[in-house]
Amino acid sequence: MGVNAILKKAAIGVAAAATLTAGTVVATAGPAAAAMGQGRVQLCSQGNYWSYLEYTGTYLSSYRVAPGSCGKWDIPAGTYQIEVRGMFNTSSSTFWMGSFAASASSNPGWKVYTRGTTANGGQDAWWYATQS
């Protein structure tokens, strides 16, 4: 077997190994999406501002999350709605972003994400929620 044939086989082997490695990385990249569980909520503040949830119902409470972090809690009994709010990063003033119906019996629970910036009076901030 000549040098060119050996080099060609080696190149094919390296390319195949690289393809398998890339396929493995793609297949394993990203964590598994775990369900929240009944009556639970997660808030992830992915914008440049603090985010918080206010529970409306027989029990009024709220939880805050710093930019770039997440928190998980039980939805208090008697809750019928959760409001999503943000706090400007230049003051202690807050702004309302929206709300959704939820309760302690919500199954499988909620994941709430806030994004964007507080620019333009908070109009560049946005959110979404998924039941998971």
C-alpha cells in the first residue's frame, strides 16, 4: 500500500471520527426539560432587570429573581392568577408585564421567562410562560 493510499485512509478515518463526535455532541447538547410538578412555578429573569411574580387570590405574596437567575416555588393555595412584573434597573420603580391564570392545582406547573431590557419605559421588556 502506497503512502497516498495510507494518507487517504487516515483522512477518511479522521473525518468519520469527527462526524461521529459532532453527532454525539449535538445529540447530548442541552439539558433535559424536567416537568415542574403540580402547583409549582419557575421564574427565570433573562433580561437586564429584576423580575417578580405576584400571586392574586386569598393569599397575596410575591417572589423576586435577579437578572440572569431562576427561582422555583409552590403556588400558594387560593391563587387564581399570577402577575408578571419587572423592576427598572435604574430605580426601584416597577412595571407590569402581564398575567395568566394559575392555581395550586395547576398541573404540571408553569415556567415563566422574562426577557429584553427596561429601555423605552419597560416597553422593550417581554415575557412568556409555558406549562411544563
